[in-house]
Amino acid sequence: MKTKKKKIIFYDNYKKDLQNKISSLTNNDLDLLKQDIVKTSKKKGVVYLLGNGGSISTANHISVDLLKNAKINSKSLYNDNLITCFSNDYGYENWMQKYLEYNVNNKDLIIFLSASGESKNILKAANFAKKKKINFFSLTGFKKNNSLNNISKNKIWINSSSYNKVEIVHFTLLAIIVDMIIGKTNYKSNL
């Protein structure tokens, strides 16, 4: 009985913590990123989503939702051939920046996803975007003054040091933004 009660308490506490983290985001946080995405689309730019680890799954999923459901030109860079080729030729810490050098322009928007805000490949790519005056937005967690937040003008920070919680909230807020762009939460998958 004690084990079952501990599991229920753990679940309830976890769920409550996630709800608090999502509730702490302001409408301004969500609306600013939504507006950046819509402006990028109106300029015929591309929305790029970049991350490492679990953030790759979020980047892939949201990129497809933006493209298919919201009709926003969007790309994630997670092609094993691309990553291994560019990492081999330029070094892992440089592969994202090199991809951006070949592909992005000032009409585009880059969304960087990083739980820690300290991934070298993301930091190099963000510094490149900043230098080239390419609009970017960062979603991070862990320390509020992490390196990515320090170089990002537009950012959303999640107050958590749990990878899973930060990544869950990142996914949730990006999915909310997709639905905000569409203007409804229930729709057919073949819009």
C-alpha cells in the first residue's frame, strides 16, 4: 500500500509542477513567438527549429505541425546523413552553424531549443545568427542566466533543472502556438 501511495504522490507532485511551469508563461511570451513565426511566413521566410537530444523530437514534431497544419514553411535539421557529414567535416560543435551559413537568410526565423542553454553547437549557431542579424528565439531552462539566454534578445526560460520537465513545457508551448496560429484546437489532420 505504501508503494502505491508514493507513486500517486509522485505523479500528483509532478503533474502540479508541470502545470505551474506552464501557467508561469505569460500571454506575451507566447504571443511574441507566434508573431515572429507569422511575420516570417508573410515574408516568405523559413522557420528553422534546432535542438539536441530530446529537443530533436520536439523540433521535428513542431516543424511538421507548422508546415502541414499551420501552412508555415518550417524545417528541422535532423537528417542523420547531414549531421554526420557536417560533424565529420566541420566538427560537431560547428555543424549547425555551417548548415545555417549555407541556408538561412534575413527573412528566416530560427528557434533554438536547449534545456541547459549551454550546448556548444547551439551557441555557435546562435552567435552566427546574431552576427548576421537573422531573427532567432531561444527556449531554455536550468539557469536563467545561461549562455543562450545571455545572447538572445527574444527568449522563453523555464524555471526547472529537470530535462524532462523543460522539454515537456517547450513542446507544450510550441504546440499551443501552432494551435494559436490555426485559430482553434480541434481540427482535422488533413487541413
